[in-house]
Amino acid sequence: MSSNTFGKLLSVTTFGESHGPAIGCVIDGCPPGLALDAGEFRADLERRATGRSRHTSQRREADDIEILSGVYEGVTTGTPIALLIRNTDARSKDYGNILETFRPGHADYTYWQKYGVRDPRGGGRSSARETTMRVAAGVVAKKWLAERHGVTVQGHVSQIGEVVPRGFDASAIESSPFFWPDAGQVPELETYMDALRKSGDSVGARVTVIADNVPAGWGEPIYGKLDGELAAAMMSINAVKGVEIGDGFAAVAQRGSQHRDEMTADGFLSNHAGGILGGIASGQPVVVSVAFKPTSSILIPGRSVDRAGEATEVVTKGRHDPCVGIRAVPIVEAMLALVLMDQALRHRAQCGDVGAVPPRIPGTLQGASHD
Ligand code: EPS
């Protein structure tokens, strides 16, 4: 199986299956001298993990990181950083009844068509378990971006099913079981999710992530556009069906006079472009929204075929997420951070001598819209 690596100067390779002995990643190209310790991965891994609320899969993994290489006396050495997490709570018998068939809406069928062989336990390599290692690699990128450039990356869930936030309070996000920016709506969402789970169905979600303090100039036209690479990175996450940068598809119905972000010496007057022009960061916040489909592993029976091509009915039992988008905030943050760090290193390599060219317009003026 190829294509398990992404990034150019900072590259990440992930490996492992959901029910195999371990999952892991190799981060190559991280500059030397970054302080790094296994405990630093804990917070983001917990944010992504299953079993931390009743609204997610109840599989309970410790997600303890082992740093196998690339760090000596607490700092990165510039050599490949290999990280490993052992799987401790796989329950493969849950998959006994779908070994011979294909869940409708799942990669079961396409993996089978492509490889002619598959590890059906927990979805094998196609499982969202793989995203654990993206989050781990993202911890390194977030830290480097924050220390070297003051870049911060923060996400939230911006829609669950048909429910959208009524207000926006950044301080509400991390204490919410839904990464939701309006604390007042959490009881309503709990009721919504409880009813959904009882019905045996699942629902989609939208996740929005914003990177602040991204310097103007990061990104490479023509085929290495920052937005192009972000779209590819986001689409590589399990269950993602759509990516928007800034206004995204809403731009279709806008006029040029409305969409353009007018510039003053004091700052941009809006951010419809999502911080990227011509594939290059403008110095405004980079705003990415990602659409997650409803999980296909559900209790409601669905028509399918078995390996012999005979009609059958599939019901997926086990420990599944009724809304996989809820746990996706740290994954989207990680992918954004990894793409930004790669682009930062590439910018430094080619244009490090250019420096800041006047006029340097500060980011978006306070009060201007991100959306
Ligand atoms: C997943 C199915 C479930 C989730 C898993 C993602 O796996 P299992 O049936 O083995 O419990 O628990 O999520 C994780 C284990 C994780 O760490 O994210 C799937 O089909 O994608």
C-alpha cells in the first residue's frame, strides 16, 4: 500500500491498523533544537480520543506515546522522529458478522476492490484510529509554529446535523463535549445526540479551524498552493467530504465587490479569502472548514452484498461514533499545522533572504468577519 506519507520538507508517514499491535508515525525534517517530551502529546491525544464522553465510541485506549527516535536529552536532533502507540482495547469479535460483507457507505468495498485482500478488524487501515498519529505529529508542528512564529491553531465544531452555533465564545470550546462555541446550546445538543444514538443512526458535522499570525508569504504557487495542499490534507482525513477555505462555496453567490478583502494600511477590512490569495498566505487568519459525513457504521439495517455477490443486510454493532466530526477538531488542527510547518520550511528554503517586503499590512482589523 503506497501513499502513507505527506509533506515535502516536513514529511509525515503513518502506519498501523486499528486492531493491529500498534500504530505509529515517522516525522522527518523537523529542525533540531525543539524541546520535546512524551508528556506533551497527552492533551491533544485526549481531545481526540474515544471513550471520553458518551457521545463518542466507547473504545478506551490509553494512547500512551513512546518516542523511539529523533529526540536526545529532551530536544529534537534533526533525525526522524518515530512515535509509537500500542493498541490495547481492540475488540475484533465485534466485526465477526461483517467479515464476509461490506458496510454500505464504508471503505470496506473499495479497499477490497483495490487490494483483493483486507484487514476487516475495526476497518484496518481505513479506521479513524489512524488519525491518532496525525494528531501526535501535529503536536510537534503546533509547538514549532508557536515558538518560531507565534502561530496558533484553534478549531471548533461549527455545525452538527442541522444545528449551528447561535453565539461564539472561544472560551466555551474546550470545556464543551462537542467543541462547541456556545455553552448555552450544550444541553440541546446532548438531547439531540442522545436521541440520535438511541435511534441507531449517525449524523454529519462541520469543523472550522483558524490559524492566527501566519506570516504573509507562506505557500507556493502554482502546484504547491497553500490552499491546494490544505484541501488535499483535509480530504485525506477519514469521513471528510468537503473543504472550504474562507467563504468557500458561499463565494459562488457573491459579487466581486463583496468578496474582495479591501486593504488599508491598518489592516484588511474583511477575510472572505480565508487568509490565502493566489495560494500564498496574506497575513490574515487562515480559515478552513471541513465537512464530515455521517459515520457509516450504524445499527440501522442497510442493504449490501456479500463477497459472493449475494444480497444481504448489514447491521454494524460495536463501539462507533454517532458523529465522528465531534472528535475531529484536533485532527483538522493537526493537518493545518503540519501543512503550515512544511510550507514555512519551504518558504525559508527558497525565500528566506527576501524578508518582509513593505507595505506589510497587519492582519484583519478587529471586528472584521472571519466567516
Ligand atoms: C472506528 C471504529 C471504532 C472506533 C475507532 C474508529 O473502532 P472499534 O470498532 O475498534 O472500536 O472506536 O476509533 C478509534 C479507535 C480511535 O482511536 O479513533 C472507525 O471505523 O473508523
